[in-house]
Amino acid sequence: MITDQRALRILITGGRAPVALEWCRLLHAAGHKVYVAESFPQPLCRYSNTVRRCYSVPAPRQQPGAFLTELERIVSHEQIDLLLPTCEEIFHIAGGLESLSKHVRVISPTLAQLHRLHHKGAFIELVRAAGLLVPDTVLLENEQQWRQTQLQAWQDGRPIVLKPAYSRFASQVWLPPKSYTGGTRKAELTKGAERELEKGSLSELRVKQEAEQGLKLELKPEARHRFGLKTELGSETGIEVETETETGRKLGTKREINPKINPEVKRIHTSSTASPSLNASNSGRWNSYHAPPPATLSKQQPWIAQQFIAGEQICTYSIVHEGTVVAHATYRCRYRNSRAGASVHFEALERPDTLEWVQTLMSRWNELDNEQQDDEDVMRSSDALRRLHRFSGQLSFDLIEQQHTGKLYPLECNPRATSGVHLFRPEDGLEQALLHPAELVANGRIIQPQPGRRVMLTLPMLVSGLGRRWSRQQWRQWRESLRGAEDAIYRHYDRMPAYGQLRLLWAAWRISRHERISIVEALTHDIEWNGIDAGSERS
């Protein structure tokens, strides 16, 4: 039983995001006074009648010192009891956590803990150390590692995923083409072609299996004299190998590349609709590609090469108090705003195995985090900030359930709020996991949403169907999903955010034009954290 029922004054950051709006409504419904601090020009929460005041603050990424100073001023002026970050500004807030914690309780782990979870390579090592299954992952910090990894994957017949160690919304990700299926037959490049691949100048090449007719080689006319191919037959079926030039043109498959981003080419692809993995069966085709190294590849901006695992992607959202899960949601993301972009449709699942997965990782956190105590930043932190060396805060995971085996593999972690918040209703009492977590731990209670609850972002959900070459059955399923889900933005008692999202998109479009980036990137341009320009010290 919760004993302290007094109304709190709560400041939420990241007010541009639908999850921030959801938190505003949940906390307001619980009787608390909600304020918002946001650097984006047209934050969604500004239009909500559940928010008492929305403050405009400096951009955390570009002005970290000014951002933290303004937060302290707002906390003092409004006598805030709790500061709740919801988006990637949490990294910048964690950089000033010691100072902020003197004035207000902040729902944030230390910067060292956040970094270990946010960095996709370090996160996989964390999970491996906890004794859980992980996909094979290699850190890439220079062009030589990039080319050697791709060449080795090609020779071994292993499909891989390439993505920045710091990325969001599946941006800048290279994955195997959608037509990939498993197979055991192996294609080998000649030594001359291997040297070309190592140098990054491999032109368009295609090896195609014709039914019971062997393998067929197709090359661009100007490239025929440059490459040879020898094939090792291993079964009655074969493979298809595709690579593409650095300009992104591809034989037989349409690919779209933003020329403003080249050579750091963006790829989006969903593994949830892909076919079985390489070791699934002795039938099918293997598609791959040759990706040019990004111009920014370095030790400061590394990428990772990761084993491709086909299956259904499952997401989790949890609130953790000193290593104990006090709230948890598992949900399916069936539709996205692009082939592998942000999810727009969320369905709550009853999955005890994913809850157990998160609990297992958290139960090892104390031991694993102790190994990092030689970190200078952590050593300089006060005992209060070390949180007893255990993780406390919001935590989200992207997992993949491997086809045929049902085994869970982690893809990445978002140590912040994600769309799982939308699945909780006011009567579920999610706010208790933030305000009274110790009492939930004492009672052994975990707050969870109702299984089967469906919520969507209606505007991007409508966009998700544009240009899709779906079957009649797939269109029927999409329409049923559209009719059967509640809109995350519109509420009959709080209608203005539904109209405010149009202004938000207009502001994002203007930023994208000015900065020459995509609209998705524009939405996080002022808060994203890539491990190098963090606001850990005031400027």
C-alpha cells in the first residue's frame, strides 16, 4: 500500500515526444502538477491541458552548460520535486547529475551506466558477461577493420548487420536485403576480386541460382573483364550474391540513397519480415552487399558488425529501482514509419520470458557495475549518485526471437522511455514505479499493462501503408490493426496535441532543410548523444 499520496511538482524533459505527453497525462491523472522543459521549437506537450507550463530551454547538445543551468533555475523557481527525462537529453542531464541532485530527485542513472547501455558494442559485452545469449558482434574503428570484417563474412557465408555504435531509429543501418534466406552453398571470389573488395572498388556482381541449372553469373558489361568467380557446390540448392557500387546502384533491386548523406549511406531494413537464418535449412538464397566505409568511421565514432538473426523483433520497456524491476511491458511492433524505422503500432504481449530476461540482466548489474568502479567519472561521483552501484531508471530493450528456435537475442538498449509507456492506462498506476518504487519492491509487485492492449501513432501509421506492395491479406491485416488500436496522441479531454503534431512536423521539416538532414534526424538533432560531445562538463 502506498502511504505518501501528496501531490508532487514534476518537471518532464523531452516534451516533443509522444512518450513525454503520455507521462504528462498519467502523472496529471494521478493528481500531480506537471511542467515541461524543451528545446525543440514546437514540442507536443506544449499543447496539452495537462501541462501547467512549458519552458523553452537551450539545446542540450549544442549548449550543455546553459541547458543544465536553466534546468536548475526552473527547478528552483517552480519548487520541483522530481525531474523526469524521457528522451536522449537524459545523457546531458546525467552529465550534470551531481549538481542537479542537490536540488531535485532525478530519474536518471549515472553517465557511465548510460554510456555502457547506449553503446551498442559495450551493451552486447554487458549482456554476454551476464551469461545471456548474444549475437556475434565486432567493433569497427577504422577502414581496415571495416573491409576485413566484410571480406571475412563474405568468405564464411555469414550475413551481417552494420550499424553505428551510437544511432537511433535504425538510421544509418546496413542489413541483408529482404530477399535473404538461408542456404549452405558457398560462393568464393577469386583472389583478384578479393583484392578489389578489400580496396572497396568491387563493382556490381550477381550470381543467381536457376532451378536445377546451376549458377549463373551476371555482371555489368564494363565489369566483366575485372572479376572471376569460382563456385563450391554443397547441395541441390544454391545462393544469390549481390553487391553494390559505392554510388548505391544495385542490379535487380531498387535502393534509394540520400545523396546528401553519401558516403555514409543510410540503409533501413526490418529483420522481422526476413526469412530464416543461414543455418535454418538447405534451401534458399543468400543476398549480401558491399558497403563503403562511412567517412566518419573512427575510434570516436565507431560502428559494429553484428550477426544477422532472422526472426520477430520484440520490444520491452521497464522501470528499475536499484536493480529490481518494478514496472514492465513487452510489446510487438508490427508496423513502422519505414522499412526499419521507428515503430508506430504497439501491442502489449504477455511474455514471462522477456521479463525474466530483463530481471536476469538486472540481477547481475551490481556485480558487473562494480567491475567499472575504476572509471574516473564514477569515482568522482558521490555515494548517492552511485545508487549503491545498481541501476535505477527507465530501460528499454530491442530483442529478436529467433525463428525456429524461439531463443531471445538482444539487439540494442535504449536507457530511457520508449513507446511501451503508451500501453499503460491511468488505472494501472505506472507513476507508482517512479514515485514509490521502494514500496513496490517490498511488496514484490511489478506493474504491467493489460495484455492485448493496442496503441498506435495514427498519422505515421497511415503513412506506413504508403507505397507498400502488400497482398490482399496483408492490406486487410493493416486495416484491422488501424481500426483496432487507440491513438496515442488524441484524447477527447485533451485534443490540441493531435493538431499540435502538425506544427511539430513543420518545425522538424524546417530544421531538416536548414541542417540538410532527414526529418527523423531533425527531431533529435539538438538532443542526440554520440559519446564524444556529451555535456558531462559545463561549458
